[in-house]
Amino acid sequence: MEQQAVTVAANAAGLKEKRSVHRRRVLKSGVMLFNKGYASYGCRVRNLTEQGAMVEMGETAGVPSEFDFRMDGKNAVPAHVVWRTNDRLGIQFS
């Protein structure tokens, strides 16, 4: 129901829905690892699919375009930035 409301609101505003799969709303912690694992940024995962996620953090300017992403203590997976704002990133798992 919520996804349908978002799509209706986007269509009413003249925006085209670009998501091919439904994103689940979550609130989990994640870590972006880069520089061969010697550097990292913590983040909050706000929505999630099997292909990617939207994450929040204080500042995104220092995040490289490619990194390894780990969530819930699981193995890190390669990821890259699809879009960014000052405090959010859309990432796609490689």
C-alpha cells in the first residue's frame, strides 16, 4: 500500500518512478570499507533491496564512488554510488 501511495504521489508531481523492485524500509547500521580496508565510514541503512540500498550519514563528500559494504556483521560486498546528496547515498551492490 505504501509503495502504491509513493507511486501515485510521484505521478501526480510529474515524476516517473524509476525503481524496478520494491524497497523495504529498514533501520540498520552499515559500514563502507575502502582503501584496502584501512578506512571506513559508518552509516544508517534506510531502505534495502537485493540490488542496493539508500544510506544516511553525516556527510557524503568523502565517500569514494566504489567501496565494499557490510551490514549486520555479514561479509562485505562490492558496491558503488548511484546518486548522492549531502547526507544520503543511493548504492548498488556489484
